[in-house]
Amino acid sequence: MKTPDISKIKDKLLFTPGPLTTAQSVKEAALSDLGSRDSVFIAHVQQIREKLLALAHVGAPEYEAVIMQGSGTFGIESAISSAIPSNGMLLNIINGAYGRRISQIARIHSIPLIELIYDENQLPDLEEIESVLSGSEQITHVAVIHGETTTGLLNPIEEIGKLTARYNKVFIVDAMSTFGAYDIDQKELNISYLISSSNKCIEGIPGFSYVLAKGSELQKCKGRARTLSLDLYDQWAGLNSNGQFRFTPPVQSLLAFHEALIQLEKEGGVNGRAERYSVNNALLVGEMKELGFELYLPANIRSYIITSFLYPVHTDFSFEKFYSALNEKGFVIYPGKLSKVDCFRIGNIGQLFPHDIQKLVDAIESVLFELKIELAEL
Ligand SMILES: Cc1ncc(COP(=O)(O)O)c(C=O)c1O
């Protein structure tokens, strides 16, 4: 099959959890051939690391930003497989697919693991967490997902952070889909490892993840890693000694991210971005309800990042047809990832504005009409 000429195809709007619709200036920043040992590149990387820490309200050397090649999962696997010693134990708090992925990583690396598993529309039970922590000396680390992108649920990392501090556990937070759009004070929340990636709320392009690590914990990772390429300590030691990566870095993705951070500052930082995403989300939810769609999660546990909508109760509804018709109109939505319920997801992060949300909702209305799907009045 001949591949289509991408330069002739108009970009679609991505209503997904990433990769996202990005700013023109971010795309353009990637259009340079720079050597990975070029002093300009090294200065960009250093600035990125400093700015990431500042976004989490911390600074070096008390905390260190370690950039890891690969997607978000590589950063998570790097932290989990480097931080927990063979005589340690991970308590993993799970209410979605990304929580389950952390357990999968722990098992692959034979890391002792205890799981607290909740339904995908349920917050973790803080009393149960406390009783597990108070009853087990063996648990050394606790992991949780901040924004469970499986559903759009927001987990209470403040409260869990307090428990980890009270029981002296190392706290690992996957903030993949929230960092940059939710204000997270890493030290205040007792987070030793905070992980996110380039193509989420900072609105860069894919290529790397980053781990913001408490310096004193990072030092303990020396010699603990179970892989070469995902060795968090060695990656940091390399970056720290001469600003260079141990292995080929995603240069263009890092240059784009540097620009994305400038754009974030121009938007008013995390608060400005949170404001736009909240407005996008409120509009999306309001208009979708107006069309007759029902939401999977109640409002009090939902984030303003991505929203799960139940499939309409209609014999003729097919997600594939719905998805394809929207895709042809230039709107990309996302399938569900739930184990028990049929849902689809719509993200409202990236370079999306209220007028884009309105265009999507209008397109959904006309697709429903074309597919002859009438939704019940709510
Ligand atoms: C909360 C969370 N964790 C982990 C990941 C995995 O990231 P990646 O697909 O970039 O490996 C994602 C991806 O959307 C996510 O939302």
C-alpha cells in the first residue's frame, strides 16, 4: 500500500490523552538537527530539568529531575525497578488499568508486592490503606496513580501522601496525565518519585518521560536497578556529570518540550492551564449531557483531563462507526479501557480551546443524526 502524503493531510484535532494537539511553535522547535553533545542542546536540557522541578515547587539538589528516553511507561518502570530493593515491598493502590500496569512491572522484576484493588469508579479507602500500612513493617514503598486516565478519576494523593509520611514509606506517584495541569507540591505531599511524560499536560511531543526524585532516595538507587537502560540512578549520574545522556536522547522532542514549557509559562503556568482545561471540560460535559450522553463517574471524583461517557443504550450504536465518522470529520476521540462497562473517552487537554470543544460536540450531534441514533431525553 502506498503511504499517503502527510504534508497534504490537514491535522485532526486530538481529543485523546496523548499524543496531543500541539502548538505550532512547539512543532517548529523540533525542526533542528542538533548533536546530542552540542552545548546548545545541553543548556536546553538543563533548563528543562530546572523548570520541571520548579513546577513541582522543589529544587536541586534536594530533588532531581531525571529524563528517561521512551514513553511514560519507561519512566514508571525506571522508578519502580530502580527504587525498590529486593528486600523491600511495594503497596500498590489500584483503581484502573494504569494502576494494574504498575503491578505488572513489579511482578516482571520480582518485586515483593501487596495490592489494594478498588473498582474503576471508586476512590481508594483511606482507612484500609492506613490499616495495611500500620500493620506491615515490610512495606517500604507505596504507589498510586494521580489521574487514572482509564476513567478520568482523580485519586487523593494529598491524603495518601500524609499516610505515607506518618508511616515512613517512600511514596511513588504516577502523575502522567495531571502534571502541569494540577498543582502538585512534591515535598508537601511527601512524594519521593513523581513521574510524567513529554506529551501530556505540558503539551510537548512524544519521546521521553521524566522522574522527579527526592535526592536522598535517588542516592539509594545506586546499584539497585534491574535493567541497564532504565537505571534511574545511572541516568541521573550521567546527566549530572556532564549534562549528557548515557544513550541517544530524543533531541527534537526535548527541543519541542523546551518551547512547550515557555508556552506553559505564557499561559499563566499550572493555574492558567488548569483554568483552560476546566473550562474545556465543563463545556464538554454540559454539552454531551445536553445531547443525552451519560457519564461513567460522578462529578466529585472526576478530573478535568479526560471524561468517560457510557455507550448510549441503543441497539444500532457501534463505537467503531461512531469513531470512524468523527475521524472522517477531523476529530479523534478515544475508546474505553474499562473492564466491566462499555465507555468511550474524550480528552480535553493539548492545544484545544472552547471553540474546538464546541466543534466536536456539533460533529457528534451530526454523526448521531447520520447514524440514526436518537438518544433518550435525560
Ligand atoms: C496515568 C498514566 N500512566 C501511564 C501511562 C502510560 O504512558 P505511555 O503510554 O506514554 O507509556 C499513561 C498513558 O496515558 C497514563 O495516562
